Amino acid sequence: MTTSWWVTSTPATDFPALRGDTRTQVAVLGGGIAGLSTALLLARAGKQVTLVEADRVAAGVSGYTTAKVTVQHNLVYADLTSRHGADAARLYAESQVHALDWLRHTAGGFDCELEEVPSLVWTESLDDVETVNEEVEAARKAGLPMEHASTSGLPWDIRAGALLPGQAQFHPRKYLLALTDALVAAGGTVVEQTRALDVSTEGDGHVVHTEHGDLRCEDVVVTTHYPFLDRGLLFARLAAYRDVVVAAEIAADRDPGVMAISTGSEEGGTHSVRTAPYKDGTRLLIVTGGQYKTGKDVSVEDRYDGLAAWTRERFPGVEPVHRWSTQDTSSADRLPYIGLLPLSGEHVWVATGFSAWGMTNGTLAGLVLADLVLGRANPYAELYAPGRVTVRASAAKAVKETADVARELVGGMLRPDLTGMDELLPGEAGVFLRKEGRTAAYRDDDGTLHAVSARCTHLGCTVRWNDAERSWDCPCHGSRFGVGGDVLHGPAVHPLERRDAGA
């Protein structure tokens, strides 16, 4: 079971699908924190807004986050200062605080388990002490009250830490469902089970083409986590990663009283820790780690096992009771892309590249995009503009991501096994070269063989098997598909072609 605690502990939504061709002023595509925040702000400003969700509201990336509401995004401020300069780092800090304040004020009116808690970046490595200290100083110069820390509430010793008081954590889905209710109360329309397939220009407006009809509008806001429109060269400046999460019940008196993340230098990479209210007065210890690039050759089950072992070692006596995975999209220069989608004309907007910090960045996206759609100046729009040119800050990563995609496009054609599809045992999967082309096959626990095209419908890379979530994942841009080929995660919008399992 890999469904998040946030999803299992809240009721499902049941908004209707789009019913044929219709009109609206603003179409917001994507029902996560960025889309809901944008839609609510625009509806409250008097715009006619339709929010379009391919699945169910708050059941995607935003429903699987660890929901740390903080402006401390690991070691970000020293890096931003180096890449973009001190003024950009200061503006980043200011904008994130603005988003945090808006979210905290909004969440204060909801029953969403909002708690104030300090945020900590820690290291156990002597090699990282100077790096952590540099981060504290860079954050202070950016206007944040960051503190040096040599101890923490964590049940192990740290070498150094960067502590930021006054941050927050909450139940993300309870918050987002309340945002949805507020959007409807403000006059907004929500449609679910409606996948957007493309956007075209028609006269002075746009048409969102969906699987259930066309939605004509003046403005389109794309908040689908990874933009599904192949425009603006964003694919060369984005990378999709997944982290596994395990959660264990602990006594309230074992709560470390801090939400913390490591620098990643210790064995096993970065680990993140927070707690949440649970059952009968206990807390749910939520631990994240095991990051890998979506679709890469890894055993996701092994990642879960490794994270569970780390959790048992660090918190003796606990045993995971929930597990899930989350997907993050990182930008090439450490800044999100929020604003006009390049090469799309006027009035097509985008928000993406939150680099694992979607609670403040998604909220910020709503604040910035609402201003831009309404024709108002926003002090942060230039910093986050998707069309920005930051060659020095992003060239190396962009080149690497482009090279990785090229390798996958070519290498995937050479990787498939030639024979053996019929010999798969229950629970096994593989990619095979069949007469109809590369075929991804999986035999389920009942012995039924499922076969689909192994060619991702986004740009044609060969998908790979995710053994924990039983999905076909694309290593190029992070699209994910179910065993029957249905789209689980974009940018792909079309399912994998079904194949004859007996062919």
C-alpha cells in the first residue's frame, strides 16, 4: 500500500467531469496547491474561474507531500547568492515569507492541524560544518532570523545546524480541501476526471482541449506540477525526482519538536523528519529519503527498506505503519518558474520547478499568477519569470538533463529483452522486443499478464518498472503509467497503447 496518510485520512472529492464545450474567463489546469491558490485568489477578485483536474483535487503531488511550510529550503540561500547574487537571495527570502504569511493566515481559518514549529537543517559530517555556517550567514543577509545550532530535539548528535524559528507544518489535504470549498463559495467551478490534452489560440482567447470537450477562455494557468505543453524549452530546464516516505506511530513525548532535514552528506543521502497528530494522542513520525530520478534503474522496494531501517535505527522501537512516494520537479537554477509560458503568446501562464518545497512555492505561485492575470504589478514576477536567461546559474544542469534524455532515447531502444515475456512469474515485469515494438509487460499476483507499449507517449523514451508502486515510469521527464497504460503523472497526456499479451 503506497497511499499517503493525508489521502487515507480524508474523504474523497466527487466533482463532475467537464460536460462538453463550455466557456470561462480563466482555466486553471491542476488541482494542487498552486492551482487551488491561484484559482481562489482570482475568484475572490471577481474572475470567472474553472479549475480542471485530471484525477481528483489534492490527490496528486500536493496530497503526497511531507507538508513542511517553511522558507528554509535546505541549503538554498548561500547557493542562490552564489548563482544569482545577494539581491536575488534577499528577494527569494522575502517572497517566501510573504507566501508563508498568506498561507498561515488562510490556514488559520481551517481545521487543518496547523502547528508552529522551528525548521532545522542538520549535518553529522565535519566536512559540512562550514557549509552549514555559510548558509546561516547567507540567510541572515537575506533578512531571515537564522540561528546556528549545535544541538536539536532529534535523538542523535549533530555536528552543526541551521535553525529557523516560526515555521509551520499542517495536514496538506485538509488544507487543500478547505481551499477547494472556499473556491466554490467564491463562485469558482471545479471539474475532476478531466485531463487537459492541449491548448490552442482562438482569436483573442485560448481553447483548452480536454478529453471531455473544449474549454474556451481568456487566460490559461498551467499548474500541473510538470507542464504538459511542450513549449518554452522548460523540459531542458526541469528534472523529475521521487522520494520514498515511511511513517511510524510514536508517543507524543518522543516528538523532537522540530521539522528537520539533513544536508545529505551522511550515508544514504538526504533525510527529512517531521511529525503530525495521529491517533489517541500519539504522533505520526514522517521520514523522507531515498531520492532517485524518476524512471531510473533502481528497486524502489529497496529504497523503502533502506528508509525503514534508517528510521528504526534513529528512533528505536518504532515500526512504519504507512508508506508512500512523492514526486518533485527541480529547476536548473534553483528558482521556480512562475509567469508567462514562453513561446505561448499572451495569457498562458505556468508554475513549476518547486524543487521539493511546494507548500510555500505553490502558494507563492498563486500570489504571483493572480496578480499577473489581473494585470497588476508583482514585486517577485521578474525573479521567477520562466523566460529568464540565467546561463551561468543553470547551463551545467540544463546540459546534463538534455544529455540524459538523449541517452535514454537511444539507450532505451537497445535495452529490451528479446524473449521471455511469457515466462514472467507473478509480480515480475520487463520490457521486451516484440513484433509490434517495445512492449512493457507485467504479470499480476493473480497470474494475469498485462502488456502495453513501452514507448512513453510524451517524447518516446522507454519506460521502466517501479516495483513498489507497480507502475511504468519514464526516465526522461517523469511521466508515470499504470499497468494498463493509464496516465498516472504527466507531462504525458495519452495512455500507453495496450498490446496483446499473447502476441
